[in-house]
Amino acid sequence: MEPMPKFIDPQKCQQCGQCVFGCPHHAKWTALDYLDIAERNGAKVFYNTSVDRVLVTDGSATGVNAVSPNGAMEIHSEVTILAAGGLGTPVILQKSGIEEAGPGLFIDMLVNTYGTTSYLNLCREPSMSMVNYEFHHDKGFILSPYVNHPKMVRFMELGAKGLTLSDRKLLGIMTKTADESSGHVYADGRVTKAVTARDRARLDEGAAIAAEILVEAGADPNSITTSAPQGAHPGGTAAVGKVVDEYLQTTTRNLFVCDGSVLPKAPGLPPILTIVALAKRLARHLTA
């Protein structure tokens, strides 16, 4: 297999602040790089195609039933690996007869605390360019500079006040916590996720510390506001030891899962490197 590309190429980075939308200068690593590698090695990619369920014969996966722009189709394979994420994978699994998938949803719950200044902003800063781990081990949350730049996103997290905040005078800090696995994804796609008392206490403590930092950085104390709880990394809905085994195989032979849904609990940290490592391990297992 080809090595993983560098995450950031400083020679290409233009510090344009558009990282939240995807890097326009191709300086920032993206998981799509692996798709390019796969295609160069002969993989066939079906775009605009949604998998509905896994085809199973005599207890063994034989491919998937999908819907493409041209209608329903079947794709047959000796091995099937689902990677539709913490929300998509459990729906497909349940439709395919694996009813134990779905419970245990976590989302790496977070809130964003904002404050306005007269001269500082994060418009040209990469998102989460620094992460403070000081409170991660003892208190279960991390802090990181972050602003949701699209106004409609700020409207969703703050209501009407989010529309009035100017990017040119806005600082923000994210508080992210390893939340409890209190959610559920159902076969029809419905999702439930509670903010538990423990989750709320962690977020409130982190937001209070974030507010202190923002004020010290120059934000108006009267401008401090904190968003509603959100989630960034859904997972846990096909967890190792519950839905898949140590090799990421389900109770259906030749049906594997390799995405955030197999993580047994919330990391409270970006899980991408863990998922990449799991994918490489699974690839070695399948080709041994």
C-alpha cells in the first residue's frame, strides 16, 4: 500500500481561512486521497449510488443492493466492507438482519463559545490549529480555537444572535467532550441522542474556561455566548465486542465494518488516524 500523505504541506498553505470548507490549495490532507490511490490500483467507484442493504446467502455476505441514478442494482463481491459512518452503517446492518446494531451512539459532543472584539478574528486561521489537552484526562474535554464561519451554521447553533455576529470581530473556542454512549440509530434512519447530566457538566465547565480565555484575549465580557450542544464524530453503533469481532467482522460471514461505528466509546478527540489504522489492519488481515 502507498504511504499516507502529509496532513499539511506548509509550502502550499495560503492561510486563507477556508479550511472549514475544504482546502482550495490542496495543502490539507483529505481522506479522498485514498480514493485516488484505490482508483489507480484498479478499484471501480460508483458515484451517486446509495447502498440499501447487504446481500446474504447461507449466512455469508455476497455483495450489496444499491440504488444508482439508473435505478436499483446489485454489486456482488467475495468480501463486503461497510464504511457508511456511525449513522449510516447501523441502518444498513439492521436492514441486513443484524439487529444488534444501532445502540451506543456517541457524537464527541461539543459547544462553541464566542466573544466579539474590536480588532481580532479567526478569519484567516486554520480551524483547530491548536488543541489544549490540559483538561482531557481529568475532566474529559479539550479546548481549541474554532469559529463556524457560515452565518447559517451560526444561526443553527445560536439562533438569531448567530446572524448578527461579524466574522471580522469574532473569536471562538470549542469545548469537545467524550460524551456518554446514550444515543440510538434506528433501521428507518431515526436518531435519538440525549445530553446526559455528566455530558452537560463537562461542557459547561469547558465553556466557562473558554469564556475566561476569550475575555483575556480581548473579547467583550458582555458578548460571550455559547452554542447549543452539537456533535462531530458519530460512532459506537457497531462497536467491537458487540456487533463486530476483533477483526471487524459481523456475525454474517465475509461482512466487515470499518468506520467510526466500530469504536466502543467516544474518544473525545479526532478519530481519523484511528480509523485509518483500523483500515490498514483490516486490509492486512484480508490479504494475509
